[in-house]
Amino acid sequence: METIKMKTNIKCGGCVASVTPFLNQSVGEGNWQVDTQNPDKVLTVKTVGVTADTVRKAVQQAGYKAEVLS
């Protein structure tokens, strides 16, 4: 299982609700979470066979930004 961590601008529960359908479709329900308490608003995705680019595109479709943490 691969873990992808991304810095986002997903700031609150309402933002999480907005991205939920996009991320559930792309990576699967229960395979991701956003730490809105972290200053970088870190999105963590645990999955197999999904690229960081796929995750980034799903977040962008919801109207938010995401970039891979190095």
C-alpha cells in the first residue's frame, strides 16, 4: 500500500465535504483523510495504484489546490 501526502488549501469541515465525492470516486471511500489542524492542511491518501497526479486532479475538480509534500 502506498501513502501519498499532499499540502492543500482544504481548511474546514465544509471544504472536506466539498472534496469528498471527488476523492471517494478517485481513491475510494475510507482511503483518505485531511488533517485540517495541521498548518499545511495535509491530505493523506493510502491506496494501491493511484498516482499523486490523480489525487491532485480530484482535489482540483473540487476547486482546491494540492501539491505533493517532499
